[in-house]
Amino acid sequence: MIRDFVYFKAGTVKETLDLLDKYKDDYKIICGGQSLLILMRQGLVAPANLIDIKKVTELSYIEFDLKTGLKIGAATTHRDIEKSEIIKKHYPILVYMEENIASNQTRNWGTIGGNLCHGDPTGDPGPVFIALNALVKIADKKKERNLLLEDFFVDYFETALQDGELLLEIQIPIIAPLTAVAYEKFNIIQNDQGIVSAAVSITLTKDGDSCKDARIVLGGAASKPLRIKEAEQILMGKKLTDSLLKKAGEKASELADPVSDIHASETYRRYLAEVLTKRMVKKAWEQALTYMKR
Amino acid sequence: MEKQLLRITVNHQYHELYIEPKRLLVEVLRNELELTGTKRACSTGACCACSVILNGMAVKSCSVLAMQADECEVLTVESLAENGELTPLQKAFLDFGAFQCGFCTSGMLMSATAFLRETPKPTVDQIREALHGNLCRCTGYNSIIRAVKAVADGKYKGSSQ
């Protein structure tokens, strides 16, 4: 049973920030509500004030520029991202990620900002956006600030958003040449949340011979999306070999910090972290190699 | 809890209702408007039995606050048949035996209706993708997919899907 709350519908960002400031002590923001309403129905979240930003249309947009990259408004739905021709062309991994997030029904109404602010460590966009080196733009009534997405996630269902702050925008830089990004999650039911997921970005050297840059991010393997920098270091300057993949995978497994729960044991999650890291490094690397031949 | 004004067009009919803001769309459809064709099953957002079309998109009416549908247009399963004439999709569901207990049917019909408007000539794989969130506990999936495919292939003439 959902507990009583006072409901406010904001029409603009300014109105939203005023409401957040006024009800600082006890509020929740709802946009698509696809995660929040489940928690409210279970009584796990019971805000005194509910601030609805679904009709704040100025937060729903997808913009792209060859210099500055991609900007996605926080209230943009999953479905709009998945169907965007610009994203299909320049960031196809996002289309793949979005298509596998949940049912059409959830993607039609749920928003990208809501997904990130929910702070679920098994969420799909977190790892992929971090592999793409995303930034988030946040504001409160007084000021705006930018934050790396990897610093936005703090703990289970906890983000760096302070009381009164609103997530405005996700920014993704242009993907460097000879770079490919791969993402996969392991789950039992298709399009369900992943038990463990891995997002990997590989940039090759000009001659395509070795790895120039790498980003490896795990989902479902810790209290937040986890970047495994030491596994990235293992790849730098090296050629693709089975033993290199094994080393990177083992490092990811070692540095993961998963828990045992109803879906999987800690041991199994570590095993998945290794397997998915190996597979995604290989997949991204081989994909990047095909860009050489063009 | 203080009631608030909801202005909502359901099945082409405009309504003004005073509701508690914590009411879900499915509750307003079933309890206030007595449109009980929309079914509430899992109540955790996992089964899509409560799917309706909101501003042209399939959504789960158990996962949308009714107040979020203010000034929106909602279509429920009751909107499909006109003057007793079933839509092609409804006829196909009958012909293909696309239900057993029937509890998932209104959600299946609304999801498939929205999908066929979006993707008029889908492949079987696209139909499976589009309906994968709609659970059928009697496991009648194949007959459902066949019914949607038959309509997409133009085997049923009639009013709009």
C-alpha cells in the first residue's frame, strides 16, 4: 500500500528546483517512476512530498555535436534513446543496452535520469555510460555542477545527489578513433536485470597492433558500478592474447566486491565477472580491429 | 489525503475526477471508471497484464500514478471492439486460441495493438521482442505470436488494428 504524500507537479526546471529547495527535508522526485513506485508500494520508500517532473519537457532531449558529443536530458525515455537515429549512428552500444533494459512498457515510460538516480548497482546504463566516460550535470536552486558518472554512484541505491539537487543531463564525449565498446549482462530471464554485467571500451593504437586505452566497468559486482582500473592497466600497450584476457579477467574477479543473495552467490558472481570481462574485452577489441580495415 | 483533480480522456471520453494522488492508473480505471477489462495481476511491474495505451504507447497501468496521466489519452481493451465488431487482432486471438485463462489477454491485446501501430510489418522475432514483457502463466505464447503475425500479414481485414 502506498503511503500518503503531498503531490506536486512541476512544469519547468526552475519550478522543480524551487520545490526541491522548499521541501528539502523530505521529498522524492518521480519521473517515469518505474523503479520508485515499486519501492513505494512495498513501503520501503515513503516520502512526505512527491515532486513529479514527468511534464518538465525541457529535460527531454537528445543533442549531438561532432565536437562536444552527446547530451541527453535526464527525463528522456529509454525508448526515445533506443529509437534515436543520432544515437544509432554514433553510439550504437546505447541502442543495444536500451533494447535489453526491460519490457517495452517500462522503456516507454521510464527515463534515463530516473534509472541513474535510482542507484541500483545492477542497472544497465551505469556501466555502459562509465565505459563511455560520461559526465552528469546537476543543479540545485543556487548553482550547477558537473560530475563524472563514476563518482555519481556512491553505494547501494545511493548517489552523490544532495538534498535539493536535480540531475539535469548526461554528457558523453565523442568516441575516440579505433575505439569500440561492448556490453553484456548475464541474466536468467531476457531483459531482466543482470546478475553481473560488464561494459568494456577498447581503443587501439594507430597500427591496430596493441591496446592504447581501455575502460572496464562491472555491474552487479559491488555496491555500485565498479571500474576496474587495474585490469585496464593490464591491457595497456599489450597485444590481444588469450593469456592477456585471462589476466584481465582474473583481476576483475579479484577486485569485484559482490554479495551473495537470492540470485547468485558471491563466488558465482566473481566467476561471472571474470568470464564477462574476458568476453567483452575480446569483443570490443575485435570490433575495434574492424575499424582499421575501413 | 487531499484529493486532486484529474482530467483524463479514456477510450475517447473525457473525465474529470477527484482522486487521491497516490492512486495508480489501474486503480482509477478499474475502481473509478469501472473499466475492469484492464487486469491487475502481479502489482510489482513484472507481468504487464495491466498494459494500456497511454498517449499512443503501451505502459503498465500499475506502474503509473493516475495523476501522471493528467491531460493524457488512455485506451483500454474496452476501446477495441466497436458496435460489437471485434478488431482483427481480437478475431485472430479467438481463431488461434491465443488464451487459456484469459487473465493476460487484455494486456496482450493492448501491447500488440500499440506494437502493430508502431511496426506494421513485423517479423516473428520482432513480435516476440515486443511482447516479451507480457507474461502468460498458461504458456500460450506460440498461439499469441501466431495470432499477431496473422494480423500483421493482412490475413484479417476490418477496422483498424
